[in-house]
Amino acid sequence: MRILAGILLAVSLSAAPQVQLQRADKQVHVTIGGKPFSTYYFDPKIAKPYLMPLRTASGVVVTRSFPVENSAAMGDPKGSSFEPHQRPLYFGHGDIDGLDFWQEQVFDHYYTDHGHQAYGHVVLKKVDEISGDHIRATFTLRDPNDRVIGEEMQTYTFSGDDDTRIVDCDIVMTATNGPLDFGDTKEGTFALRLATELLSRHAAATAG
């Protein structure tokens, strides 16, 4: 199964600045036109890979500032949009072979409605390519006992110009140990978590 998505921050037809990718341990820093854009994280201690933060061409951060690694301390647990598992940009589904790859067990103490569903987690298998304008990495999907149920290949291609920043996302899911069953759930599947200031109700209240 292949899932394609694109994120476009602004609109312009200007010439494209150079994309630079720099590997640093369990992450890759993304720079466009000499300006920081985002960082791709794939630490095995975190349940899924993600991009954080996302910046506009002018440097404004448009995604929220938490969680940081496995801490949601910067958020407000009483807030209606707290949801600590929702990282700035990530892929996940709430029911793959009955496992929850959307929420994260490390934040379980914040949840009141998760029931008895077991959590899955994603572990880096290899970084396939860091070249030019794109990153490609392969991950294994695992159950709580570390049994591998499938693989997930993520490819992120970055571009932009003086006014835009674009991320093309290509997700390929492969069944490696029998069929992968994607259950019908509202929890998923491709997410972009914006800063609170960009939420419609907040923006309307501010404007008013």
C-alpha cells in the first residue's frame, strides 16, 4: 500500500533554493536556501518517526512545540487540543492488526478512553538514502513483544523558493509476516499538527 501526501506552505513560482540534508545521529536536519526548515527524527526510543518543527520560508514556526522527544510537559493536559501523541508531521494508524500505531504508550497516563488496545511501535531498520533533496528510510512495525508484523518505507522530498516550503511524502507499507489489516478507525492516518495560534477558533478570537 502506498500513501502520497504533499504539504505546501504558501504559493510562489520563484526559483528553488538549494536543499541541504545533514545526518546527526538519530536525526537529519533539513535546510533550504541556507535557512533551517525542519528535522527528521527516528530515535528508536520514540514510537514513530516524525518531522519537527516546520518553518515557513521567512522562518516562522507553524507547528506546535510539543511533544519534545517523549515529554509533553510544554502542553496543557486540560486543553481540549492537548493530545500529546500528535507530533508536528507524522504517519500512523490507530488499528493495524489490532495494534494502535497512532497514539503512544509513553503518554498512556494522559488517556482516559484508550481501553485495552495494545500499542504498536515503529523501529528504524535502515536509512536507505540521504541524497540531494530527499530522505528515504525503512522501519519495522512491531507489537508490544517486538514481533515484526510489517515494514514501512518513508520518503520525504523537500523543496521551496523565496516564499514557499514544500514536503512531498511517500509512505509504502509492506506485509512481511502475513496480511496487514488496517481497521476502520478515526485515529489516523497522516497528520500535520499546527501551532495553537493557527487553529481556526483561536485565530477568530484573536481577530475579534
